[in-house]
Amino acid sequence: MAQQVYPSRRKARKHAVEVGYSAIVRDGDAIELLRVTTLDQGWSKHPWFAYCEELVTGVVHHVDELDELIEQSSEHWSIDRMARIDLAILRVAAWELAHNRAVPQEVAISEAVHLAGELSTERSGPFVNGVLATIAGQVG
């Protein structure tokens, strides 16, 4: 059976990653960045916005737990050594794996690998896949 990809969820994930990345590099509050970006860009009128908001809020409220899962699942890589965009991708996908049972694990992983290929380096996809597969085994 083929995976069903919801375009609005794909957009929500991408924007949640972008907000998370901005928060990491600016050492800022992701929820506040989402609020400002929403006002500036008019995101709230889009069908994907509610899920983007759920992702950003979920990551913010569980960031310590998510970072621990990510670090435990990434062999020989500390959070500090990871590319910031990869960390943002991993946080969003790890939140989906650990806290959103409505999203199948393989979809959360596949979408994160897709984002890594789009937003990061060619080596990021396999890295993100490996970390998330380990997390899925732990939380699944």
C-alpha cells in the first residue's frame, strides 16, 4: 500500500522546521517567531497552518525530551555537533514519532528525509533516516 502524503501537512512540516531553525540560530522563542511570521506572511489563512502551529508548540513544550531522544539515537553525534537545520528537522519528526500517533512512523520518517534532502546536504537524508528509525524503535 502506497504512503499517502498530505500536501498541507508537508507544508506545515517545512514551515515548522523553518521556524525551529530560526529559533535555534537566533536563540529565540519558536512560538514567538511563529506568531511574528504568521502576522508578516499571513500564514494563518492557509489550511496547513493549524498543523504547523501544533508542531512548533509540541516541539517547544517537549524540546528537552526530544533532544535527549535525538542524542541517544545518533551514534557519536552530540546535539551541539549537528547541523542546525538537521536538528530542526529531527525535532519536528521526533515529536511526531513520540507524540502524534495519528501520523504513521514511516510517514514521519519519510517526510523528514524528504525535508533533509530539500533543505540540507545530500548526507543529511541518511543521517536523519538512521536517527529517526532508532527513535521509532524506542517510542513505537
